[in-house]
Amino acid sequence: MVVSKVDGQIICTFFANGRCHDFRLFKVSKLKIDSKIKVVVDTGYIGITEFHVNSVIPVKSSKKRLLTKEDKVFNHMVSSVRVLNEHVIGLIKRFKIVSDRYRNCRKRFGLRFNLICGICNYEN
């Protein structure tokens, strides 16, 4: 799901049947984003710079390399930008279509998901 930073509107959605990682879903969707647009993602999107040059990823720590003070400040800035996206995801999860198992007709899932995104856009 792509969310606008300016007004919190859902711009684009893409989904797959079953469980699928976010970055794999991004690669499968072949979403073309203009290189002037800055994409801010979480640590699950490591490797996105191959697909989109103007992207920001938080720095991950490991057992061998702990985060420095500058890395922590940078991660805090990235998370403060991404919080709007997380709020929109939480808003959609209130409808239980994403958070619970979907037990209805699969052909209608896309229509219902996009209608719920439209309702969320209307509320904002």
C-alpha cells in the first residue's frame, strides 16, 4: 500500500493470495515510482535501492555492530516519517479484512479491500 505523506490518502494498493512478504509483493507488483519521489520504508525492504534509488531505509543493528548515536537519530527520523503509514494500516485493520482470515469469496476480496481504502480516504 502506498500512502501520501501530505494528506494520508491511500494512493495505491496491491495484494496477493495467501501469505506474502511486503518486499516480495512490491517486486511482484512492478510499481513504477518516479525517481524524484522519496520512498521511506522499514527494514523489511532491504535491497529496495536496486529498484528505486531515492529510498530511505533505517539502519539495522547486529550482534557484531551496534547502532551508533547518529544511527539512532537517523532511525528516529525515519520512524517519525513512517508513523503516518502505520496509522493508515491500523485504520484498515479496524475493518478486520486484513487482520483476520478472509473467509468469503476470493474474487471479491480486491473489490472489498479497495472499497475499505476508499472509506478510509473519505474519513481523512
